[in-house]
Amino acid sequence: MQDERQVDPRVSAAGMHWAHRMVTNGVPLADFQQVAGSISSWEEWCPAWVLRGGVHFDLGAAAESEGRLRSAGDHFQTASVCYHFGKFLFVHDLAQMRVAHELSVASRLRALPYLNPRGERVLVPFEGTQLVGTLRKPVGVERAPIVVMCMGLDSTKEEMSTNEAVFLERGLATLAFDGPGQGEAEYSLPIRPDYEAPVAAVIDYLEERDDVNASRVGLWGVSLGGYYAPRAAAFEKRVMACISLTGPFDFAEAFAKAPALTRTAFTVRSHSKDETDALKIAESMNLSKVAKMIECPIYIVGGALDRVIPPDHSSRLAQAVSGPVTLNMVEDGTHVVNNRPYKYRPQSADWMAKHLFA
């Protein structure tokens, strides 16, 4: 057991801010309690989660060798999220973080053919390089409409299984991708405020495929992706509907109030030399001048108890857009409402299906 007086405040902060997210997105509750409760130093965080990810990976490998492929997929997926949450904020040790990230990517890739529906790793041409995504298509639906999923500051496509599920169950395809400063792109491409550029590249790519309906595209964004998705929708008129999950309206304002681990992660993933330079980038991530250009229907989720993004940012976005707005302010919701996912996930998925199938 931890001695609470000696626990690194970064460990306490990670548990306080991210416990609901980790469990909601696939980490077993008992694993979270045991791993987070057994360490006192932030230096132990990533190694502890890599070890726990290895437990699930070994279970997956055993199931795979015995032909129990559905179970193998589940185990590999759980391994992937454990590895992911080991690295997601461990930016002070880039070498160790990258090892954990590569384990997460490899585990999800190992899971993809065994998931129901299965997943496909896709490469999207982008400005002389490639962005990597995971495409999943609902069973029994020909050329399904598709939801393009924008990651946040510390989320990656490997974390998206439970978020993908609500759309897939409603007959929508999903493409979760790592954009600049995210996941597989974070090492070579810095965060960029003009996220309409990578979104346009993804839609261009989808238009080249004949197995999804690229004329019926929805956009979904989580946390900082809750800025990226509305920003892209303002410029990219091929987007038919947009969901924003507790995103910042003015990220410079949110940056100043964010947990220290979040500010450090933004500094590293924006390739800034320090927080002062990072703040300059954050200042350009402001929807006040572009929100009026959002003409497609938008579903905005806010958490009234959010301690990462000020809750009024969701309301400010809702007031600023020119198109049809649905604001779901969850009064007992924390950041991304991960503590009450049943109060927004099915509702927002139903809303997206209604607009994309209309």
C-alpha cells in the first residue's frame, strides 16, 4: 500500500483526473486500483503499466495459439490500453514513453483482425508524409456513413475501442486517426491549430475508397479534439455533423488552468522549448473567430465538474456557432464526462446516426 504522505503529487493527479477515463476506455477497474495504488513515484507509472499490459498480452498470445481468437482480440485490446495509459503523459522520459507507445500500437494491431467488427490499419497521405488510422466498418451495412474521430492531447487511436463501439452498433463506420502531435505522428509532426488540414486529408483518402460512403461524413473530437473537430468543421464543408466532447473554446485560457502534467504534455507535443512558447501556440487555438462558420449541426458535450477544461467553454461554443446546436451539459460530469458516459455516449451516437442516415 502507498504511504499517502509520500505519494508523488503527479501520481495522485493522474489518479484523480484520469481514473474514470482509464476504466471507461478499457482498463479493468481492479487493474487500475492495484497498479495506481502500488506506486508512489511518477517514475514508476509507465513501467508499472507496461508490466500490467504484458499480463494481458500474454493472455492474448495464449488464446491466439489455441484458436480462441475472439478472446485473443479482447486480451490484446486490453493490453494496448494499458500500454497506452503508461505512456500518455510520461513525456519527461521520451525513450521510455516511446517503447510503451510502440507496445500499445503493436497490441492493437494484433487485436484488429479478431475484433467484431474487425479493424484495418490505414495510411493517409498528408503533406509528404502519412497519418495512421484505424478503420472499422459495421457488419451488414454496405458503404456505411463514416465518423472521423479526432484525438485529443494525450489520446490516440489505440484508446478508441469503446468510443468506436457506439457508432458501429448503429451502423456507422469509424476512422480514428493520429493527427499532428498525436500518437504515431507526435514524434515528427507538432500540434497544429489548423486541424482542418489533416481532416481534409482524411476525407480525401476516404473518397478514394469504395467501401464507405465518403459523401456522408461525421466528425467527432474528444478533449483537445473537441477543439479540433469544430475548427475543422468550420472550414471543411464536406462534414455533415460534428460532435465536440468537452473541448476548449479558448485554449490559452484553459492552458493556464490545466493540470501540470497536461501543460507539460502540450509543451512536448507542440515541439515547444518551454511553456512560454507553448502558450503562444495555445493562444492561436481559439474558436471565437471561426465558430460562426460552423454551419453543420453540432452536438456539444460539457461537464459541469470539469477540472481540465472550464465548463463554460462548451456553452460559449454553443452560443457562437451559426448552425443547429445541441448542448448536453452534464451537471455531474467531469472531463469528457468519463464518470457518466451513459449520459452522453448513446445520446450523441443516436444524434450522429440520425444526421448521417437522414
